[in-house]
Amino acid sequence: MATRCTGAAFLAVFAVISSVLVAFCAAGSGVTLPAVSLAVVAGLVSLWLRRRDGGTDRRVCVLVLGDLGRSPRMQYHALSLSKHGYHVTFVGFLDTKPHQDVLREKNIKMEPITEVRGVKVGPKIFTYVTKVILQSLQLLHVLLTMETQSHILMQNPPGLPSIAVAWLVCVLRGSRFVIDWHNYGFTIMALSLGETHPLVRLAKWYEHFFGPLAAHHLCVTEAMKDDLQKNWGIRATTLYDRPASVFRETPLKLQHELFIRLSNTHPQFRSSWSEDEKEEKEKVERTVFSVCDLTDDTVTLRAERPALLLSSTSWTEDEDFSVLLKALEEYEGFIKGGASLPSLVCVITGKGPQKDHYKKLIDSLHLDHVEICTPWLEAEDYPVLLGSADLGVCLHKSSSGLDLPMKVVDMFGCCLPVCAINFNCLHELVKHEENGLIFRDSEELAEQLKSLLSEFPSSDGRLGEFRRNLRTSRGQCWDDNWDQNVLPLITAP
């Protein structure tokens, strides 16, 4: 079977790549060669590969052409499927460890793939084309050699080449193809290459051509649902992101334990001791935020503690962290000008391509009342830190203007108020002056930080009001939301 599938993979990828290249050249000319070539190859090979057994209807492939550990929504899909008795094959890169709940679940099997770099010889377009071909071959081999699945549920973006490959495998094996639209890949590419770049034009055509071929579609906002219907001819179901149960306010004991662990590697969490406090050091354990009485193991927050400001990021082009850094400089200026404000510890978590660039900018700052650190947190520690913070900041600015930041969803699950940078559909999540504030530039963010933290650590001010509003408006949880919107698609005959 493996030899047969490998041969089919080479034949199929030839069809996919040929169709993409021919169709790109013929785009707008009415040529139907891509559709014809795909149909012919799919018809021939499907006679060869479509095999089902008694367990096929209880098997689902969840596919991410990216890092599984940094794909929380797809992890939640996998967990929801497993809770309903489905056997899930979770396909993607294993650069970052997924959440322990995913790793412990017996019904979820990880199927790792590796990111292909392409042949780095000659022009960049050659490198890109070879990357697409090699990635297609790898993905086809993985999907065609696993047991037949009833559905392939795929995240987009990234979708090139995974949309075409997953669709073709579904045709060949009689599976149903479901795309979960988080954003549009071509709009993300345009941030770095520009809208008129040939690769951006190809990516846009590609998504428009192959995207509508899926049997079912999910999306993250009503704005995206409307756009898919109007401009793509796609009828999608809106599945709003909801926080998993691990995102909640953190008890003081767990806060202190996390602060102690972080203080071992990040001095921003450490509390200094004077010579006169040596005896006390044997009786208490403390961080810059918390104190634990070792005689009875009780934990309290320090009255003179700094405020804990938190942001998370993938360090990509759609988040301009210079906005936050400038706001922090202005906040420092408020304090030096005599404003009664707490010091800040600003924690920015995440991994990504622009992290080194921003770390250099952070290191160049000279701030006396604001400290910044950029740790990478394990999946289990991230919700604990969110539930311990005083205020969240979101700089995600959707490339399409149609998706919502998952990080804010998680913050709201922890009842953490947020200051978020404005874009088109943000109002579907952040309610200005109700659960947070929306800003447009660094000056406005700095003024919001000043206003919200002016009464810190008292809970009587606006910051406390936002937190209380979040506690009373938590809304539908992920499981109920998923059961209502996704389960009917999976169980439909």
C-alpha cells in the first residue's frame, strides 16, 4: 500500500503544481485547463485509493501547515473531536510542545511533518517553487499513507500548498474537506511583499480557486463570513474563538509559584533583600509581586508591587511593537513628571521572526520605572501568567481586517482587561469602555495606561470595573460553542 500511495502522491502533486502554474498564467482568460487536468487525474487515482473500513467514520485528520504548539484553536478542535469519540490524527510541525491535554489524550495521535525550505540555489522564485513542490510531496505522502479519514479539517492560513493537497486527497479517498478560515494567506504575504508582487497575486488566485472546493467552511468572525459569501461565493459558519477551561483567574498560591520560577531566569521578578532583612528571608519567600509566609504557606500580594502588564505575540509584520515601546517611554515620562503611578513590569511572550529585532530596540531603552522581559512560556504556564496579570495589551492588526486576536480571547477568559489597537471588526470582541479600551497610536495607549493604573492596586477604578464586567459576561464556553456549530457538520451524512 505504501508504494502505491507514494506513486499516487507523485502523480497527484504533478497535477496540483501543473494546474497552479498553468492557471496562474491563464488567470482571467477563461481557460479551464486546471479544472480539467485535476478532474482527470483525480478520477483515475480515486479508483485506486478509495478504501474505507468500519472505523473510517470515526477518524478525522486535523491539519496545520504550521507549528501545532502555537495553533491553539486547532488543538481545541482536536480535543473536542476526541471528547466525542473520534480518533484524531493531528498533522503539523512539532516545533513547540502542544498543551498537555492534547498530549495525554489517547484518541489524538500526533503525525509530525517538517517545514521544507526549498532549494536555495538560483533566483528566489526557484527556491519558492521547489519549496511548494517538496512540501506538497511530503504532505501527500503523509495524508495518503494514513488510514482513510472521514474528514480533513484544515487551518488556513497557511494554505499554500496544503489547501490543494488536502482537497485532492479528500477527492481520492472519499473524505470530506473542511477549511477553518482564520485569515487570508495572501493578505499576510502582502504585508512584507506588497499587494502587487507576483507571489501575492498567485497566492490570492490560489485561495480563491481552491478555497471554495471544500465541503464545509468555518470562520472566526461575522465580518469574514460576510466577505467569504460576497467575494468568494463561500457559505461559512462563524465559530467564534472561546477560551479553553484552563484560562481563568489564577489563585494567589499558583501566581506565587510561577513568579518564583520566572525569577530564576528573569530578574524583573526578583525581590532584592537588604542586610537588615536576613532574618526575615528565612521566614518568607518573596518576589517583586508576592510574599509567601513559610510558616503557614499563605500568600499575599505586596502593597507596593509594580503593575504586571502582559502582551503575547508571534513577532510578525501584523504587530508593530514599536507602538507599545513608545507608549512605555511616555508612561515613564508621566512618572518622572510627578504623576502618581505604579512602576511596570511588562512581559511580552512568544516566538517569531521579528523577536531579535525588537529585543534590540528594548535593550536600547533606558527606563527607570518600566522593566521589560520576553520569556517563552510552556503551554501550561501561559494561562497561569495571564490569570496573574493586571492588564493586557494587544497589538494584533489584522492583515485582512476580518479576523480577531486569539490572545484577547484568552485574556478575557482570565478576566484580564485589555487595551487593543483598533481595526475593522475588533468591536466583535473588545467593547470599548466595557471590557477594555481601543487605541489608535502610542500616545493614546500611553494615556490609557495612565488612566487605568492611576488607582492601582485598588480595584475601585476603571480597571477593576472592566474586570468585574468580564466576570459577569463570560458567555458561551468553547465546548458548547463547538458542539453547536461544528459537530453537526462532522456528523452530517
